[in-house]
Amino acid sequence: MSGRSRRRKDRPPQPDLPIFSERLTALLEEFRAGKAPNSGRFCGNCYTPIDAQRHHCPHCQTAVQDYPPAGRVPSDVLEMFRRQRRRESLVVNSFAYLGLLSGVFIFIAVFYVLFLLDAGFWWYVGNIVLLFVVARVLAGLLGGYVGDELGYRYARRRLIEEWRAYEAEREAAPATPS
């Protein structure tokens, strides 16, 4: 077996396919907000909501006969989703605060230079305006672009790890009679 095929097995089977489908993600958000009950017909493999007529999951393509549909999303999956959102939020907010802090440092540096140059009043007013503009722009750029991308990647990587562990545990558990 070549090294390349071994590496391929170690990666998720479909790296571009999100673990949670768009439909499930929207539903999980509603569950978190208390706007929807945790009940319905869900794929027994990935927990995407499925219609009664479906014989395959539209997200993971698993046959209903392989994994019988579930009546609710397990609490472990809900908790994974909550942790994923928390991780994303933590990284985005950290980068946004880094942008604000950078703006404050720029303000202090400019203020110090203005003080040394014995600048007039309007230069200080301009520096205060600079503080608000630069801090807001840096917070938006660092949090909204850099933090968003890094937060998504980090949270997704951790979710994949958690999902693999969950699948291994689920497959190892004895089947419960229906």
C-alpha cells in the first residue's frame, strides 16, 4: 500500500462535505434557541432531517435500511454543535478584541508623538477620531475576516475529531432493541 492511499484513509471521506448539513444546522440553531422541539425523522447516521418517503439521506447518502431513522437528535450531537459554535465565537471575538487593542496602541503611539511635538489641540481631536476609526476597522478586519476563517477551520477540525470519536463509540455500542 502506498503512503498516499494510507493518508487518504486518515482524512475524512468527504472533506468538503460538512458534518452537519445545512438543514440540520438550521434545526440545531432552533433547538438551541428553544424555537423547535427535538423531534422528527432524522437520518440514523448524520441526523439530517429526512422525509418519510426517502430511502437515502440527502446529505450523507446512507440508506435508511443501513441506519434506521432516529426520532430525535442525540444530546451528544447537540453538545458537539454547541461546542463548535462556542469555539468559532471564541476565536472570532479574540481577533476582534486584538483589533481593538491594536487601535488603542496606535492611538497611544500617535498621542505620544503629538505630545513630544507639542502639537495643537486639533491634532489631539484628530487622534481621537483616528482611535475610533482605526480600532473599528482593525476589529472588523481581524475579527470578521481573519478570526472568522481561522475560527471556522479550528472549530471544524475539532468537530471532525469529536464526530469520529462519537462514530467509533456509536459503532462499538451494542444495538438496542426497538
